[in-house]
Amino acid sequence: QGANSIWGSTGRDDNGHIWLGVSGSGKDPAHLVEFDPELDRFIDHGDSVAALRSTGIYREGEHQVKIHSKIIQMDDGWLYFASMDETGENSESGQLPRWGSHVWRYNPSADLWLHLFAAPEGLIAVSGVGRFVYALGYWGHILYQYDTHTGESRQIRVGSEGGHISRNLIADSNGHVYVPKVKYIKLKPEGDNDTAAIERMLIVMLVEYDKDLNKLHSTPMIHYAVDNKPGASHGITSFSYLADGTIIFGTHVGYLYKIAPSSQGPATVTELGWLHPDGESYNPSLFPLDGKRYLAGITTRKGKGYQLLRYDIEKRESQPLDLDIPDYRYLLLYGSNTRDEHGRSYVVGRRDWNRPLIF
């Protein structure tokens, strides 16, 4: 009741069950939902406001309408995610959501939500491998780290301008995290006097931090923003882990990059090129097919509907196929990278239930 969308909030546990963060509509709270592929059954494990009440930290009138983040299982067996509010937020003024966010861990065996910490920002993305959980908040790309072994949390400001927030961040098995830094720099045409208009250029860097939140390296990302407008970009929209620890990720405009982590220093980040053979596309999902060479990606291009692509990492080539999905106009496939034990990939999003489906 009151469900609005699954904004890419997916994950899986060690049993191969799929976990979904179902965001509410209006003031309705977000729910944590489990899907059992073997029984073909959905199980509701409660909502964000009820969890706040049970922990005794609920504030009268508080909303937590979204679970936007991925749901990740760490080496302690718990599932980690963030809930968030949107009340009163404003990207232009930098106004934060009234009720901020909460970071949770959930024990599937005990059916228990455990509150970890609150943040004033909207925490839209969560990532982590092994011990360290990372969360990314707006505005300004505030990066939080939570240590699952000690229970300690800390934060740094990475930096983001123009109301931009990346919908994902990426962590590797070394405990390193990769976050876009988005910044305008002022450009003054050569030869102009002091009163000449100063133009701005948008610079985007993928910044790698180690487990102590020391900055290791920055890599330029040219194909990231939309028309030099950071607020129009969803940033990192897709990613996929390969068997050797390599990570492939895509940006809002459908450009792929490869991260090769290193335990001895900074990772190597290289460009792979466009996911779609025709260039720019919105790329919300990316799945590993064999864990080594082949990926499956979903894209949409203006007026073209959704397509499924088989991408060859070695050849840097893709083959698009039209998806037989009805009612393209009112369907939004937002994103996922989640598969079950049978290799089935799960795509999530929303549709406008006030519009009729057209078959």
C-alpha cells in the first residue's frame, strides 16, 4: 500500500534470495521486501518508520519515504542499506531534507532491523565489500564509512556542485571506494579584460579513497554529465563485478569504464567506450553473464524504447536487441545489477498505474 517505485534498490543474500527497497508515495514509508525465487514469493519485512519506532528514536512526524540505496550483504552476514526523506530539500539552495537519513543493518535470520547511525543528508547510495560499508549523501557528495567490525563511522566531503548526486558509488574488495567529484572551474578567455564574462567548465573526476579515507588517485571522466548540467545527470547508473575483482561501471550517458583494483596502491581505471553501438544512451542496469568477458546491459535512447545489449569486454562491442515490454512511454526501468543463483537477472523500476498498458 502506498508503494511508488523500486529506485534501483536491490540486493541478494547468501541464500540467493533477492532483496528490494520499495519506496513509498507521499508520506508512506519505504518497505524492505524479500523475494524467494524458489517459492516465487514476496515477503514484506517491515517499513522504515515502524523500524524507527521500534528502536525508540522516532521523531514525531518523521518521514522516511525512500530506500533508494542498494542492499548489500557484508562479511558479518547482515544486510546493509539506507532510508531517507525528501521533505523540503532544494538542490539550488542546498537545503537538506528535513528528516535526513538513517543507515540500517538487517538480520535475515532474526527478522531484525538494527539502527546504525543517522545523517542530515539524503543518503541515496550504499556500497561495500567485506568489512567497510560506504554511503553517499547530498548535497556535496558527503561520503560516510561504517566499520562493521568496530561499529565506528566517519565522513568526508568529496564535493559535488550544481545539485548533482550520483545514484551509485563503488567499493572494491580492498576496502577502497570510488566516488565522482563534480566541480565547476572558471574559464576566462585569453585576451579579455577584467570585466569580461567568465565562463565555467564542468570537471568530473573519479576519486579513489582507501579504507582510511586517504585519497589515492583521481581519474578524469569526460562522458559523465548531461549537456554540462550536473543536476541533470544520475552519475554512475550501473556497475558489475567480475570474478577477478575487476569492476565495470557505466555513467548516465552510457559510457563504460573499467576499474582494476590493486592491493599495493591505486587502481587502474580505463575507458571501454560506449555501451550502445550508436553512442549515448541511458544505461540503468549491467549484469555479468559469465563473470569474465560478457555483460548484459539495458539501455534506453530517445524514441527508441528499451533495449537489451550483450557486451563483449575484450572486443568492446555490443549487440542490441529490442525488449518485448509493453507501454514504453510510461515505464521506467531504473536499474539493478542483481542476479539469483540460477543466473536470472532482476530489473526494477516503476510504471504509471494511472496509464493503461498497451499490448
